Amino acid sequence: MKSFFTSTLDYILKQAVKPVAVYFLFFWSFIEAWFIIPIPPDVILAPMTLAKPNKAFFYANVTTIASVMGCLLYTSDAADE
């Protein structure tokens, strides 16, 4: 069981250093604020900041902006009903 978690963490860390990970983080944060998803964007944010600690504030800002945009979309949909 330990090897499963170790290999999963290694895979996530390899994916977190790719440039596409920022777009996925933005997308996941946006969708998580709009829908009820049981997996928060912190699951993606933590490995990304572990892989590149100097970009931690950038990743946190991306997550925050996407979450606020998703929330605004959700509230605008709710106001129309």
C-alpha cells in the first residue's frame, strides 16, 4: 500500500511541474466554486507548490481568482432564477 501512495505522489509531482498544470489548477478552482465537488483545488495546489516553492503565491492567486470567478458565475445564475 505504501508503494501505491509513493508512486501516486511521484506521478502528481511530475505532472505539477508541467506548464499545463496551471491551466488545470485554474479550471479545477473555477469548477469547484461553481459546482459542489468533494475534491478541493488544494489537492492540486499543494504538489505544485512543493514542486516549485518560488511560485507558491502565483499559484495561490490563480486559485483565488478562478474561485472568485466561479462564484460570481454561480451567483449570477442564481439571481436569474
